[in-house]
Amino acid sequence: MIRIGHGYDVHRFAENRKLILGGVEVPYAYGLLGHSDADVLAHAIMDALLGAAALGDIGQHFPDTDNAYKGADSMLLLREVCRILAENGYAIGNIDATVIAQKPKLKDYIVSMRETIAKNCGIDLSQVSVKATTEEKLGFTGRLEGVSAHAVCLIRS
């Protein structure tokens, strides 16, 4: 059986935080605010994967009320999501994700993001697509208030 999932996440910018996207540190004046490392791209991917398998969402598996996940590396959480999928008989077909950020420009980090995501999911680089776009200065991302991400995936049992 083939199933698809969609994930979405958003985090606001914050001072004195690293900007982590797809497991890659991106040099920028601000990072993202969140209970974990606030990796908006990884969070959208995890929600897409869990949603495709009808296994809840990241808030259910890694609640922000649990101090065990305070400052957590989202790549470790992504590995756990992939373990849960495998435990339930699912394998990832592909992941396609888009990061929406007015700044910083992300083109120089896309390949590293793809590699890091693929490695942590235990899949081939060809199964992971990451794209970046702006909102042409519209909306909260256009006003430089934060970053959002969408992800879709295909899983099979």
C-alpha cells in the first residue's frame, strides 16, 4: 500500500539561537524559537511522515511540555520517527519539502540539508528534495518574523 502525507511547521525568529534547517546550521543573525532546536524543516518532514502512516504528529510523540526534548536535536527526533515508521511496517518512498524564508538565502545549503535528511532517514539522497522560496516580502516570513516549511512524502508498506 502506498500512502502520502503532508506536514507544515512555522517558528518565529529569536535572538541568541542558532538557525538550524534540515539539520544544517545556517549562518544568520537570528535563529528560530522553539522547545527543541526549532528545525522547522525537520518538523514539517516528521509531521508528513507520521501523518502518512496515521501515527499522530510530532507534538504527540515529542511534546513541548516534556523537558527531555528541550533543546533536542531534531535529527535525533527524525531518526526516531523513521524507527517508528519501520516498526509499523512502512518505508519511505520520497520526501519533497519547501522552506519559506525571506532571509537568509538558502541555496548554498540545500545540498547539505538533503544529505543530512537522507542520512538520518536511512534513505538515498535521490529520495529527498528540498527547495527554498521567499514570499516576495508578503506575510510573516516576508516581514522577516520567522520561517515556515511544508513537506510531502510517500511511504509504502
